[in-house]
Amino acid sequence: QNLIITYTTLMILLSRIEERKAIIGLYNYAHEMTHGASDREYPRLGQMIVDYENPLKKMMEEFVPHSKSLSDALISLQMVYPRRNLSADQWRNAQLLSLISAPSTMLNPAQSDTMPCEYLSLDAMEKWIIFGFILCHGILNSDATALNLWKLALQSSSCLSLFRDEVFHIHKAAEDLFVNIRGYNKRINDIRECKEAAVSHAGSMHRERRKFLRSALKELATVLSDQPGLLGPKALFVFMALSFARDEIIWLLRHADNMPKKSADDFIDKHIAELIFYMEELRAHVRKYGPVMQRYYVQYLSGFDAVVLNELVQNLSVCPEDESIIMSSFVNTMTSLSVKQVEDGEVFDFRGMRLDWFRLQAYTSVSKASLSLADHRELGKMMNTIIFHTKMVDSLVEMLVETSDLSIFCFYSRAFEKMFQQCLELPSQSRYSIAFPLLCTHFMSCTHELCPEERHHIGDRSLSLCNMFLDEMAKQARNLITDICTEQCTLSDQLLPKHCAKTISQAVNKKSKKQTGKKGEPEREKPGVESMRKNRLVVTNLDKLHTALSELCFSINYVPNMVVWEHTFTPREYLTSHLEIRFTKSIVGMTMYNQATQEIAKPSELLTSVRAYMTVLQSIENYVQIDITRVFNNVLLQQTQHLDSHGEPTITSLYTNWYLETLLRQVSNGHIAYFPAMKAFVNLPTENELTFNAEEYSDISEMRALSELLGPYGMKFLSESLMWHISSQVAELKKLVVENVEVLTQMRTSFDKPDQMAALFKRLSSVDSVLKRMTIIGVILSFRSLAQEALRDVLSYHIPFLVSSIEDFKDHIPRETDMKVAMNVYELSSAAGLPCEIDPALVVALSSQKSENISPEEEYKIACLLMVFVAVSLPTLASNVMSQYSPAIEGHCNNIHCLAKAINQIAAALFTIHKGSIEDRLKEFLALASSSLLKIGQETDKTTTRNRESVYLLLDMIVQESPFLTMDLLESCFPYVLLRNAYHAVYKQSVTSSA
């Protein structure tokens, strides 16, 4: 039958090639050019092309002599085909494929008289019947059985598959062939009736079959996953189930593209993924528990089949020598089998035995055979059963291909992709979406060794489709996770402290005011209301998202990996990579940085959102076996760098830019001041109100949140950026020193000569610029100290033992330690947020400034003179209205209190670079500064001495800030009584002004 169908199919396909005559003509011409003569068989080939212009008509004539043989073979299907072509209700009533319908027989082996026919392809049988009866159509008029088979096949399908996606429309072709045959009006009417039946009923009949098979395969897969031992006795059920499901899926695929649109609903199956999934589950069980099946059937063959066959052979009345030898070899082969062979992993091969069975059938089926198989039906039944049992031992993979190969999807890629999209869109079906990538593993089974060129084309298609499906699944899961994260961020946002202000104010108003006649504002819903449910049936959006996510994650987590054309795909890695990309974009997006308006999210609010996001991502581990910590490490570590792996800006670069370009720039412009008492930068009342409140971005909680987000790496980058700005200011200061180098050199040695100092001071230029630049440096260093303190607090919480070890290490550096070694320790300490006597980041920034044209001695001199310049310039601050000290903020509104930090840090860094004595230079600075400030104590001009006491306090601040200076040293230069009186005066002035 298969030979005849292959021949018929080949001829029909040949007739469909429009340019066939031109192609064979070109072939002959090429043959002449290559060999110098035309192909000997070319005339016959040409004649065949002409003769088979209408292939079926020609073959109907050809097959007249073979009618009897062909019709006999077809009529032998009268028991098999109708039994396979039943309705879903009949299957249901018979409890087909059910293992639990009869518990008492659950362990009994599934048997049949016609084992190979139970899982025979329905598609193949319909081809045999349709094409067979077209070729020997005469039998339709004389045999009712043949006519019934013919009609049943015509009613079941509208088209048959010739090869892959090439189809044959059976009703039209049969009608066109029979219309020219006299006396075939009745057959033509039969065809028309069957066509109507096929169009109106076939779709719904197959839909119901698929519906039944979904539940039947689910039950079968569930029972077998719980009790895989049943795969032994019930193997036939598994292959029947796979074959039935495969036939229905292929029927749908073939007809969906070739049916009238009016009945389209029957050809759109949104639940097809579920059926394919259960097929894949059964295939996986067979592959996984193959050794279980082998053990069962090896024992079956040796312990039962061999014995029964031996008895049948012994009871044969006539048995020629050849047949006797073959049957004895069957018995001997089966008897020699043992379970130990399975345990030792021995490879079985029964192909020789199966070929002998074919030989035996040939010997016993000829007309004058002394042993006729037709007379010994029990022998035939037994041998068919034995052959099935041998396949269960050595050909499980081939059996899976034979009964459940769906490689035809490779050639229906548009329908394949549409089914996949429908599966993802339907929440109840998304758990089965993994079936589509798994189907791509079938594609290579449709290739053939005689056409190796096709392997690459089909292999590439299987890889691209598998990749696309897994990518889409991961994207869908990522989108669901993102939606859940958005919801959770909104919920966590409701818990932010800023939202409780309204609730507190309402509570205060209730206590202080009596209820007026008018109703007040409606009470705001408190966080957590969304969790209170009056009814279990109420489903929130979050519930729907979680349900959809769990369904899809089941699919992604179904297999750890799959091999498609020697390439391994890992579905979970697709999800991991998509989560990494989305998490990165979300973190940067949640900063809400707007370059035009210079707005950015508060670090604490961003941290809250990131934590909410991370909590959701951590919960993904409940659904899928992925390492979410790896995602966090990859993403969050990248965010501590200036740019991420894709070259995009990170939160580190965004916050660094914002603090430098927006907050600290406004400090330089006099709109913001650093309040040491509050350890924060605070907006000053000005005409143009700022768009942001500096305190909300720089207080302790915000700086700690920033440290949590950026981590030690990010804070190091922030420090380096701050130091770059300081180094540019120091470069400008050095230029100003060079301009005044002569005057400053004289002032350095004349600090005990007041008149000379006064005269020299008048010759100095850019005094205000020096103080302003030093103040800017002080502000930047104050901001850095806030950042470092926050980092230390955060690290002390996360890694207390490591931080205490670093602290201990730093505190016990011997004084005589080499400076390079000490700087390494300081660098380690600074990275942990610990304050150091000498700031290593500042040393690195300033040491990179060394110019080639100036000698080290000259550089050292400029550094010394810079300190002199700052010391002698301090008295000019007293004339500034803004220089007044405020006890409430423990500083000055024009930020000159930051000079203390700037002077100490700059001196320490510069004299470390130039290998000078930091203490000596600071003593010199203190002597110059105190003598200059004492001089303004003798001034009588109220304008120049307006804030004299406030400026005096700078000396105390400088000493307090310095690890190198002491109060005893200050007392020797500047009487403490003056400081005490200055503090008294500023506090008294503060009380007066506030009153």
C-alpha cells in the first residue's frame, strides 16, 4: 500500500511542477555538454512526462491488472479503519485510553489481535483508501464493504497531505475523474454528499475528538508520572494516545489553511497547546523510563512469548524446513534474553528478527505455500504481538517518531506562530506554551539522508523558531513581573513618611477644632486597605497578574534545557537575561532624572522602590529555579560604575552629576548653606525660590540611602568627581599665588610687623577670589564628609566585623610608618567611609596637577605661600554681612565655617605630596592667621569689624577640625579669653536678633 501511495504522490507532485518540460530539457542539454551525448533514457523520461499530464487518469488505466490484489488489500481495512474513525462520544463511552476505569485490570498487559494497527496513522489509512479506490474504482460498484470504506474516508476529510504542506483536495479530484466515466452518476452523487458531510460535520467531529484527547492524555500522563511502572503493561495505550493526538493535530493543521471561511470556528483551536503539551509529557515519560519498559518486555519475551510461540510451532501439522529454521531462531533469540542485559546497559537489536518475520510472511503468503499463514491466524497474531514487544526493547525512539512526530509544523510556520501567540494571550493556556519550543526538537526528523542539503535549512528554521518562542515567553513573563513591580512600588510608596503628614494634620485638627456643620475632607484610605477582602470571589489586578505569572513560569521552568539540532537552549536563562535588562532600565527610570529641569528622585524614595522591586524579583524564585541573586549582583554592581555594560548612564553617574551640577552649584551661588548642627545642606531664603529642597537630598537619612544605592564603588566615584572639582579650584588658587608671590614671600617673614603687614596686604590682589575658592573647596569637602559618614554607617550595619578590623588597622598605624604604606591604609579606610588625617583621594587628585615646567622646590614654595595667602586674607571676612555666626546652625550663612575643613585637608594633602611637615606648616598658618585676626581687634571702623567675633571663631574651628593642631598651640598664638568673649558675643547677638 505504501509503495502504491508513494508512487501516486510522486506522479501528482511531478504534474504540479509547471516548468517540468523545460527542466528536463535543460537537464538533457547539460548532459550533452558534459558527456558529449544526450542521456539514453531521455526519450523515455520525456514520454513519461507527456503521458502523466493527468497522472491519476493514466494510473487508473495502469492499475486495471492489479485491481484484484489492491482491492483485497483495501477491504482488509474494514475492521481496522472504522474502529479508528469513531466519534468522541463513542471513545468516551468505551473509556478509551483510561487506566483507572477498570482498576482490577490495571496491571494486565494491553493486548490486541492487530497490535501494529492500533497505532497506525489514520492519515495513512485514508490515503490508502482514497487513492487505492480511485485506482481500482470498479470495486466500488460491486462491493458494499469497499463503498462504505470509501464513503467514510470521504466524509472524514476534505484534503489529504501529499508531501509536507502540499495537499490534495479529494472531492474535486475524484469528481473530475469519475465525471467522464459512463454509469458513474451514483458515485458522483456519493462524492457530493460526502463533501457536504465533510464540510458541515468533519470540523465539529474532530474538535470533539481533540477535546476528549486533552482529558484522556492528561489522565494518562498524570497516572504514569505517579506510577511509571505502568508503562510496561500499558505501553500500547501510550503509543495509541500519541498516534490519535498526532492524527488530530495534523488534520487540524492541514484543514485550517484549506477550508471555507464560513466554518472557520471549527478550525481554530485555542487549546491545541494543551494537547501538544500532554503529548510531550508522554514522550518524556517514555524517554525517561525506557529502561523500565525494557526490563518488562525482556522478561515478557523470554518468559511468555517464547513459550507460547514454541507451543504453536510444535502444534503445526506441516512445517517446511526453511520456515522451521526461522521460527526456531525466534524462540532461541527470545529464550536467551535476560534482565541482566538491561542492567548492564547492553544495546539490543531485533531488526534481524523482524526481517525474518517479513520473510516468513512472504514464504507463507504465496499461492501454493505448504504452510499458509491464512490458515494459522493464531501464529500471525502471536508474531505481531512479539514484534511489538521487540520494538519496546530496542526501538522506543523510532516508535516515538512513528507515532508522535509533528515535524510538519516546520512547513506551517505561520500557523505555528499564530497558535503560539493565541496560547500566550489565553491565560489558562500559557502554562502549556513550552510545548512550542519542544516541538522544534521534532523538526530534524523530517530530514532524509538522501537530501542532506536540506538539513541546514530546516535546522536553522528550528533554531530561529525555538529562540523566538523562548524569547517571547521570557518577554511576557518579564512584562508581568514589571507590572507586579509597578503595583508593589505604588503600595510601598504609600508607606513613605511624607504621606503621614496629612493623617497627622487631620488628627490634630480633630482634637483642636470642634466639628463644624459642614463635613470635613473624606478620610484618606490608609495603606493596607487593599488586603482587606469582603468576598473571596473579588479578584484584584494583582491577583490576575500573579496567576498569569505562575502559569507562564510553570512553562519556563518545565524543562531545564532542550536540545535542538545539536544546540542546547535553557529557557530560564532567557528569563534571567530579560530580567537583568528590565531591572537595569527600571532602576535608572525610577531616578526620574530630568536634565532640563534638573529634577531627580530622592535617594530614600528610590531605595524604597528598588527594595520593593527586589522583593518581587526574589519571589520569582518560588515559581522558577533561577538564581535571582545573580541578577541582583550583575545589575546592582553595574549601577555602582559610571556606565553600565551597554555604555548607558547609571544611577551613580546621574546622582553624581546632580549633586555636583545642581546642589553644590547652588551652594556656590549662595542659595544653600551647610548647617553643621543638622549635618545637612539647607535652602536659604532668596528672591528666586529653588525647585528643590536641599535638606531633602542631603540629610543623614538621604545620604545613607545614597550609600546603600551606590555602594562603596559608587561613593568612590562620587568622591573622585568631587576631588576633580577641588583640584581645578586648587589649580586656580596656585595661579593667584604665583601672581602675588613676591608680596606673599615678604608677608611670610613679616607677620610680627603690623605696619609692614598692613602695607603689604594692600598690594595683594584677588583676596576675595582666594577666600571664595577656598570656601567652595570647604563646601565640597563638607559634602564629602557627609557622604563618607553615611557610607561608614551603612557598611557598619552590613559588614560590622570587617569595618571594625579596618578601623583598628587605621588607628594603630605607627607614626614612623612609610608614607606610601600609610596612604594605602588610608585608601582602604576611606573606601570604608572612615575619616583619615590625610585624604588619599585628595592627594591623588592634587598630585596629578604637577606641572613639568616648575621644579618640586617651587611647587612646595607655592603650597606654603597658598597657606600664607589664606591666613592673611581671613580678616577681610569680618566686613561681610553674611559672615555672622549662627549658634542654631553652628556655622555661618555664607559657609565660611567650611574653611576650617578646606584649610586642614588642603594643607595635609599638599604637604604629603611635597614631603613637607604638615604640623609645621599649619603652625605657621596659625601664627599668621592669629596675628592678622588680632590686628582687626584694634580696628575702630565698624564696617570692617562688623562680624569680627564670628570670624575669630574660625580659628577655634580650624584647631577643632585638625588632627595636627592643639588648643595649647592656639593659646600661645591667640588668647582663649578672646575666643570665649567671641562665643559669648555671638550667642548674645543671636538671642537678641531672635527676640
